[in-house]
Amino acid sequence: MARARLFLLFSGQAEPADFARSVCDLLGLGPGPGPWRVHCGLEPGRLLLSERPFPGATTQLPLQRPPFCPFAALEHQPPGASGLTLPRDREVDIGVSVVLQSSDQSVLLTRRASRLHTSPNLWVPPGGHVELDEELFDGGLRELREETALQLPEGQHSRFLLGLWESAYPSRLSQGLPRYHHIVLYVLVASQETEEQLQKRIRPNQEEVSAYAWLKPNVAAAVAASEEAPETADPGSVSLPPFIQAVELQGDAARTVDLPTSTLLRKTLATEQHEERVSTGTKFALGLWLQHLKRPLEHPPHIAPKAESE
């Protein structure tokens, strides 16, 4: 299946993003660690980004990459220093991840199955690739449905754009040259159903999901800040529960387990490859979700096309 494509706008000309270079660097963003705000055009089957306003731009969103982004690291290496070269005939793929919020302000995370070839055991929101000619929001809702069986009734949810994340796999240059390069669009889907109501309808696809859990804002805030938190930080010092409830899948059975909160607070660079943790991009998205919760009385930012008619 053909996938949606990422284009960058240079001097009024839209060009496919170069797989081998950081999108943030290509856009000339910085200096500084980010996030940077970029202008976005969302069209069926493609995402257009620019550091400047352009005709057709529908919104402006924060764009971030991890501090250990391998594409950024390669920018500062002498040509051929690694002895290997990245492919030039590849493109940057677009992914959409759905931050699903219940009416009682929980968000859903899923743990990627250990058998997956990329990013196994990571806790992430439901999501995946967008297909060619597919609306970006529709692609996110399709992935939500395929991974969890949740089909949200029309008129009973709102959709908002949160931000963009530049992702690579492997995520660190020390693990080898990146084989995948994505820009992930995080979208908030705010349901009118409670966590309990949504929970009753979840039927995870065990080919992709091995567990799932709902996070309340206090836990989400600690997870979002965990990359910058001191190694000696005590989760109990911010009144976090030692465990949260998760549903783990084993064969045809599902059982409720106590997931140590400390698992969700693991730092990316402090863990082994494929160790269970929350992805760095997910922590970024949780931070954006919490910012959204702080302004409930304002006109919600970044309302997606078609949201007002639903």
C-alpha cells in the first residue's frame, strides 16, 4: 500500500523530504533544542511543512526531535566517517498517533508487541502509517480502530492537532544507522465517553498490542517530565501511585495487572534497546496534551478540518 508523503516548502517549491537528513535541519530551525513552530498544510496523502507562512497552510504546530536524533548526529560527522551511507532513494514517512482522551480525562497508551520488528515493548498511543490519498485524521482513526477495535461514533468526539515529532529507528546512532525515518503527527481525540465506557469496547489486536493502560493527568505529567527529571527523583515525592492498572494480553485471555509506575518513568538513554518504556515522542505528546487541558475555557487551538461539523 502506497504511503502518504512529506514535502518541505523551499522558495515556494514543494520538495520531498530527504530521508538521510533531519527534517528540522532541512527547515533551518534552531539554534536551540526546540520545539520549533512550523507552518503546516494538511492534504489527503501528504503533509507540507515550512518555517514560514505559505498559501494553503492550515495551522502552525510545534515540531520536536529527540536530543539524540541520529540524523542530526550524522549532520556533524565528516562525510563517510561511519563507513556507511544512508539510502538516497527513500522518503520520510508520515505517521499519525491518536491521543485518545476520555470524558473523565484519562488518556490511552498501548504497549507494542514484543514480536514487532520496530520499537517492540514501547508504550505509545495507538497509531501508524497514513496511506496515500487518506486524510491524516482518518488515518489515525483507522489505526485506532485496527489496534483497539474502538470505533468512535460521529458527533461524540472532538479532534485537535497537538504537534509533530521527528522519529528514527533505531533511535540512536550507537545502535546502527537508521532504517526508518518518520514525522509523526500527534492528534488529540476527545471522546464524550468515560474511560469505563471506552474500556468495555476495547478489543486489542494482539499482533500489534501486548498491553494497554489509561493514564490520569498526574501520572502523565510525571511521565512527560521524566527525561529531564534527576535520576534520584523519588516518584513518591510527587504523590504518584507505585502502580497503575494495566490490561495485559496472554493468548486469548486478558488480565488486569499492576504496572510499576517506575516502568513508565524510565529514561530513554538509561535503558537497553527494546526494554519496556514510554517512547520519547509519547512523552512530548503527553506534555502537549497537558498544556491543552490547562486552557479548557479558551477556543481550542489547532482544530482540525471538519471538526466543527462533527
